[in-house]
Amino acid sequence: MSVQSDFKNSKPGRWQPAVTSDPLLRKHGALGQPISRIDGPLKVQGKALFAAEFAYGNLCHAALAYSSIARGRITSLDTDAAEKAPGVVLVMTYKNAPRMKAPSLMMSSPTAAGASDLPVMQNDEIHWNGQPVALVLGETQEQADYAASLIEVDYASLPAVTSFADAKKKPRQLETVLGEPPVLEIGDAEAALLSSQVKVDGIYRTPRQNHNAIELHAATVAWNGDELRVHDASQLLDLTAGQLADIFGIDKSKVRVSSPFVGGGFGGKCLWDHQILACAAAKLAKRPVRIILSREGVFRLVGGRTVTEQRVALGANSDGKLDALIHTGIVAMTLHNSCPEQFTFPARHLYAAKTFRIAQEVADMDMLANTFMRAPGESVGTFALESAIDELSDKLGLDPIELRRRIEPEKDPTSGKPFSSRHLIEAYEKGAEKFGWHRRTQKPRQRREGEWLIGMGCATATYPYYRFPGVSARIRLAADGNVTVSTAAHDMGMGTATAQAQHVAVRLGVPLERVSFEYGDSSLPRGVIAGGSTQTASIGGAIIAATEVFIEELIKLAGNDSPLAGLSLDEVELRDGGIGHRSDVARFETYHSILSRSRREELVCQGEAAAPAEMEAFSMHSYGAQFCEVRVSEITGETRVSRFVGSFDAGHILNAKTATSQFKGGIVMGIGLALTEETNFDERTGRIVNASLAEYHVPVQMDVPQIDILFSDEADPQAPMGARGIGEIGITGVGAAVANAVYNATGKRIRDLPITLDKLI
Ligand code: MOS
């Protein structure tokens, strides 16, 4: 079964209902409607069980002790006091932990899930400041926490690279940046820059950031013989199941990981040491174990966004056309993780230029493995690139939207591939109108209200379209007309289940109330990670493939006595609770009738989406225009975002309400990136010193103004359902939109995030 047939006859460009082959896009009904999340009532009634809420008899509670050096060896471990403390069930260290294989790095194989490939509590080696050195199981959480505080560890330190400046002296060349070449050159960009009439050339810096989802990382785990049951908070449960099987040397069929509800996941709810340690301790203690990281624990063992230093240089002629686009730089990484923070990705696809030089390298440090965090690469890459575009527009004396109009490419500027669908300029035009962009003055520092300087900025948002192969879905049609679609997907609150239920209702021609979407369990047909804004299209492709099998099976079941007799897959459509000829309304039979005539209780079909050939043939990206108004106090340097408009071109929108929330959530996180979020990493010791929400500042309600969201709803003819992903794009461009607004307000160009008061006074 192939998902290809879903879009093989379609044409790029504006969506034309008459030419696409996806019957879904000809239908009206539930798709696109702003339906509230179907999991919402369970959550507000407290009936949705999260990872740490599963009850087991004889359950014990885990607490961790963390290393306080960045690199070296453990020379002594005194656990006596902890072992004697009240309620202690077990103290586990590298000395008594079960022997386990090290995780494999994510993307190194189709089943690998490790954010790091370091062995977990298997020897005396310390690789980062904050590495777990002991796990205590207690009858209560408080007893475990207290006992963990009694553990004494001595270390022999080894020289550690904890300064980014030192690490940068020995840059490492990557072989690939997530499948793209780390260096990409078209023409001689440095020479072209030198001879350009107008140029900007700047260094932009972005700090480390840590994951701070509301729900702390947690798992409840239990062994039954050699079968392992894990209730996780996960955005990659299928991979987690396979990886845990590998680590403990058991068959994947023996591991079941479920994660129906997740209290926020932005790339951090993956497989880290805590789940592995909880499984190991449960094995050792022969009791079910619950582990909940403290907020500090999340900072210690869950990696986040790494530090970047980027150069963007633009050379233009006097009408703004680019002679040279240079985007290069370096990020901190470790030898034990797989996230190179692909900040150069936007520059490869956004603007037309005669020459390009794009290059990124990494600097290895002794630190916690960094990882994916909402729009890894693009969020910080667009800060640099889109700030530079603004600087260029300022030098040219040209409105920044007009500049972008002049450098809008006709095809992908570096790959030469056609765009599947691109409406960036329209997004700018719609956003500008909503925002009132015409009131902005090109010259900075022109508007003030008392101590407050007011400015407006804009920036481009962009994120690639990805779809994963190997994703399956199962459709179960019951005799009563109810439909259940199952796949090992994730809903972390973004509306996966709701949007796909809408999709199934429209595709199968049944009322939404009759559709259940079953997800969040590794025992279901193979799903996909909830990451990289890939899940919606990947599941969509699997449901389309399963629907093709479903139609074939229905035609077979209907047999020769049916009005459908003799019809082929291409001649039928699903509508009104049944299947019929596309144009001959008389040739129709309901699902109920087909099942009862064939004396079947149910029809179950499964399909797997074909490889994502569309990604090879087309340059596929989502776009957006971010508009920000700021007020900056001339006295304190305090910046307040006072208005925000996000105008997006992300393909067909499957649910206007949940999509709007996704875009808004991204923008809120972007406001944090722009103004407050920064992990303070002590460069002497490699210790994160602000490991709490009191000192690591995420935006709160009072930091977030009215945010207006617009979207084009232009179906992408190459994507299943016409939909590209929307999870990450909201955060991209926000850092630059805020920085550009700060420049417009104050005349000060801030190239280092976050834009704190000290940088403005
Ligand atoms: Mo994300 S960084 O794809 O959860």
C-alpha cells in the first residue's frame, strides 16, 4: 500500500480541489473545524493518569544522588548511612546495578532512542557534573529523598573541558548535520561579500536553555518475570520500548511502554537515565518503582538546547538583492549525543542569493548531552539570520518586508528543487495588515510614552516538513458503525488524537462521535516520534495507507450481491457511513449492511505508509511571519512584549483551535528565548547553577501579551492531508522579531540572547 497515490496526480501551487487525488480534500465536515480536545474532559476532571500516577501494590519510590564534578572517577562511595535510614529498600550504585548495555544514539539505527550513548551506572567514570551516582529506593518519596542526601562520594577529578572558549579552540567537523552536509558552498561568498555595495557581518550568540515542561520527568515501572511494563512520559514510546529491550537483553515483545498523557514535551521527554535506572532498581528490588525527577533533577540529567555562536554576513547591491549569504558557526556538544543544533538550516532555503557559504561545526565539552528542544537549530538560527536581514534592511533604508519580497526565491536556492508550496510573502502581507505594520517608522527611536520606548519588529519563521517511513495504522470497523484507529502515537497536549479523529471521520465518512483514536502504547501498530513536527503527516500517511486496505477489504466483503460489485479502488469513495461509486449515487452500501450481510462482527485492516518520496522531489517547508511590538523602559532597560501577531503558512490546518494553540505555545516559548531563558553553566566546574524555576526564567502569564494567530490554510499538494507539521514553527523567528523590535524602539542592536536589562542600559 502506498501513500504515493494520495498525491501523485496533484500539482504544486495553489490547492485545486479538482486536480488532487486525495478524496479527503474534496470533503467538508469535521476537518479543519476548531474542535476542543477530546482528551480535555479527562484532564480537567483529573481522570487522565500521568506517568507518576499509576498505582501498584508494593510500590517503592526512587531518589537520585548526582555527581558534583564534571569529569573523573568515583574513588569512594559511602552509602552506609543511606542504607540504615528509615524506610530504605535499596541503595543502587555502579557496584550493584544490574549489568546493562549502553543505549545507542538516537537515529544511529531505526530502534535507537538514546539521547546519550554513555553506559548508565555501570562503572566509576564521571562524564558530566550532575551525572547520577546513586539511586535510593524508599517506602516513601520523602524517605528516599532523605536517604539520598546522606550518600557521600569522593572523586578523583580529571581535566575537564567546561569552558566554551576553550572547547572552540578544537572544533570538530561533523560528517553530517542530520542528513545535510555541514558545509555547503555555492560560488565564492567571501569574495562576493567583499565586493558588495552594502554589507552586514555580525556574530550572534545564544545561550544554553533547559527543558521545563510543567510535568516533571517521571516513570512508573514494574517487572513481571522477564516482562517489563513502563508508564512513561514520552514522545518516543515505540523507540523507548525497543531501546529498553536492548539495554536489558530481552525481546522487544516483552517490553510495553505506554504514555497516553504527557504534561508537555518539547524534545526533552525522551529516554534518559532515569527510566533506565528505575527499571534496573525495580529488577534488583523485585518491586515496582516510581521515579519522579525533582525540578533540579530535570536540569541535572535531561539535556536541553546548547550554546551557539553564529556568524551571519550578507552582501547586497543597492536594491537589496543578495550577492552573498554567509551563515557559519559553532555549537557546544559532547561525543556522546546526536543533536548538532542545526542552526544553518534556515539559511539553506529561505532567500535567493548569488553565492552561499554555510558551515557549522561543534566544540566538545564535558557536559550533559544536549538534545532537541523545540525547533532545534531553526529557533536560534533564525535569530541570527533574521536579525541580520533586519540590519541589512536598516542599512539599505528599505522596509524589511520589502527587502524579503526582493529576495524571495522561485525555487530552493541551494538544492534547486521546486517548493511544494510556499506563501511566505502572503503571510507577511496578512500579518502586516493585522498588526498595523504601516505605523512603524523605518528610523529607530521614534515612538515613546513616558519612560517607554516603543518599537516594532518582524522576522521570518520557518521549519522543514518531514515525514517518517515505517509508520502503521490499524482501522477497526465494528458492526455498530463505530470506528477505532490505532497507532503508537503521542498526544502531549497538542491535539494529536483530536485532529486524527477528525481526519478519520472525514476520510471514512462517519460522524466524529463514532471515531476513537487509540494511541500512546507501544503495543499498538508502530508509530512515530512526536518530534520534528513529523507526527501529524506521518500518522496521516499511515491512516491513508490503512484506508486503501480498508476499501479493498470492503469491496471483497460486499461481494457480488452488492451494488458495489465489480467496482475497483479508483471508482469508489467513502461517504455517509458507507462506500459507493464516486458519481453514481445509486451504487452505495453502508458499512453496517456490508458487515451484516457477510455476518462479520468487525473489519480490521492495517496499512503502512510508503517512504516519503515527496521529501526527495520537493523542497518542503512551512513558513511564517512574526510581528512583535515591544516597550523598553529607558530607565531600567526592561523589555515588555506588548503585542504579537504570528501569520503562518503551514499547509492545510486540521483543527483551527489546536493549531492556534500550538502556534501560540511556540511564540510564548520564543518570548522566553528572546528575553529570559538562560541556563547558567559555571564554566569553572561545569555545574548548572540555576537549576530551578526560581532562577531559570520561563515566561509567565504577565510576560505574554495578546497573541493573534493567522494561517493561510493553503493545502500542500505533496503532503498527506495537505498538512505540514506545526509543532515547532511557532518558536522560530520570535527571537529575531523581538530583537528587531527592540532595535526599532531603542536604536540598540542586541546580538546576544537573552535580551536582558543589562544589555539595554
Ligand atoms: Mo521536538 S524538539 O521535535 O519535541
